[in-house]
Amino acid sequence: MAEPFPLAPSLWATTASPAPDTPPLAESGAADVVIVGGGFCGLSTALHLAERGVRPVVLEAREIGFGGSGRNGGQVIPGLKYDPADLVAKFGRERGERLARFAGGTADTVFDLIERHGMDVPYRREGWIQGAHTEAGLAEVERRATQWAALGAPTRVLDKAETSRLLGTERYLGGWLDGRGGAIQPLSYARGLARAALKAGAMIHGASPVTALERIGSGWAVTTAQGARLTTERVVLCTNGYTGGLWPALARTVIAANSFQVATVPLSDNLRRSILPMGHVSSDTRKLLLYFRLDHTGRLLMGGRGPFREPRSPADWAHLERIVGKLFPQLGGTGFDHRWCGRVAITRDYLPHLHEPAPGLLIDIGCQGRGVGLQSAMGRAMAAYIATGNADALPLPLTSIAPLPLHALHRLYVSAIIGWYRLSDGGIR
């Protein structure tokens, strides 16, 4: 089921570059590849396919970047939830090291695309800081920094004093800095990907929800709510946290958690210099993490978990506003002028999943909250696989669709944890 719009436009919707023209699909026809979902993954797949001479058509239920792609925190963080050594232990040396290289380069993919296509996207690349709020978190960030440094990444461990200076808060015991990270205006980036894909020869149709996916001979028929139908040899599903019932059981392989965000009014120069003064972005080591940054308008953004349901009133963001005051007491009395949310798709093993449940049908699902870089790079990899048929182009093996056992109970369990998190302001005292 499609999600309703938030109560008010997000910060990104009010500051984004203009959207390209993506009219609804009005007539039936044929395409080399049909891509369902107009977020980072679908648009990146379309762009890279078009650059290879393949003729893709993107069908988006709402507007380009409507889902998590246009409503995330705009942090471009490389890597996965697993450290390089964990990936080797899980997948073996050859595939694990290859996956680590892929994950380590996801941020590069984003900034390279912005530069190569001259996208109208405000961005900074000063690095990402992960703050540790416990002794266990300190050991975690030290291990992570060491492993990525061994692979050539520009990382360093930060003590408490430097962490406090670079973040502008005394709440963390230390952290690590990954120089590969940065920040973008995410909706402008989604629109930039769409413009680049259109220029390369792709076709993109918004307001065209797909209602049926049917196997026809050796190909597929894809039908939209308006009744227009496309025939194609290949279909790619890139719906992530907004996955519905188009393919059996797929939605039950993820928990589609709601990530809530608030933004302050533009800060004064003095306040701006006291918080993230060097332009870093940050998220921490909490299981239900907090993430924050300054945007190009001088606002502080704070993000974290919220209820699974869609928001009903500004009260659903109150915990994040309290957290801002606790982390940054210098902002006492500062107002908030934007509140919004978007869904992220979390898998049981915290890895993206690639499925090919039928010939010619490729599915990518599971962004784990790192979708900006991950899904941009995944789109490029999937385009290479579609164009060449070489499974080695994919960073992960193709697996069977495996719904979470007792999926509804998983959601109830996570909802209870999120409820505690909101009541306790993320555990900040």
C-alpha cells in the first residue's frame, strides 16, 4: 500500500532543485527493461543501463524521490553494518574482500556521479564521524577504523576532546572519522539522477503505480493503475521500504521502519561555528542510532526512529527536539521549522538482498539506512549484470526470498523497542 504524504513538505522538498518532467505512462508499449521504483537504486540502474545502450523505462508510483530516497538525512556513508573482517568471515576471503571493496567505494559513486553529470546538488565531503557513547562503542569504533585503514581508507580514531570539538557536544566518549563520507541534498540528487538518466536515453514516468506483474512467454507484462501496459524481457524491482504486494512475500523479508527527522530554523553564525564546525556528518553507535548534520541552509538536522505508523501531529517528533536540546544545550530556545519522515528497509541480517525469483526478474531490497551510497552503487552493479549476464558484477550472491518468520511479531517487537527509545530520548540522560 502506498504511504500518504507527510503532514508538511520536508526540508528537502522546500529546498530542492526543480524536478524533471516525468509524466504518467499514458500508452502501452515495449521496453528493454522495466524498472519499478524511482528512488536512488531504480534511477541509478536506469542511468547505467542507458549508458550501456539499453532502453529502460522507470515506473514510479508517486514522484521521483518520493520515498526514502527523497526523505533521508542526506548523509553519504560508505561501508555496511559489518566491518571488513566480518564480511570475510561471513562470505569467505574472495567474496568478502570483494564486498568490502564495493561497500568502501559507495560514497565515491555518489560524488563521482554528481561531478560527472554536473548535477545541481548542494554537497560537502568533509567526512563522517561515528561517536561512541559507551566503552563498548569505543572498542567498536577503534576496531572499525583500524580495519578500514588497512584497506587504504582515510580514517583515524578520535579521543573525547577531539570528538567533542568536531561534533560540538560533550555527550560522546570518543569516535572515529571516515574521510570518505559527506552530505548531499538527497531529493536534489534523486532529481539529478533522473535528469542524467533521461539525457542518456531512459524514460521515466511518475504517478504510474504498478498494479500487476505477469509472466508472458519468455518475458513480462507490467501493468499500471491507469491501464497502460509495458512488455519487456527484464523487470527490476527497486521499491525497498515502500515494497507492497507486487511480488509474493517480498514485503515480509524486511521491517520497513520509519525514520523521523527535524530541522531547526537557520542558525546564527556563532551557533553554526559551535556545532559540526568543520562540516562533518555524524551518526552514533546506538542500536537505534541518532544522526545529525548541518545542511546548506545552516539548519541543524536530527534524525532517529519514530512510530511505524505515519505521523499524526508534531508530537511524533517531540523526542527528537528534546534530544537536540540534550546533545546541544547551546541551542536552547532554537525553533524547528521542518519535520518529516521516510521508510528504510531493514533485513534480518542487516545486508542488502538480491533476488532473481524468476527468469528476467531482478530484485534489490534492504538499504539498512545507508541507501544514498549503497543504492547508487547497487544500481550500477545491477545494470552491469543485466547487460552482461555475468553474476560476478553483483556484489552479493543472488538468494531465495525468505520471509521473516512471524513477520508481524518482529514488527511488534521493534515497535516496543522504538517506543522505549522515544520515551527515553534515545537513552540520553
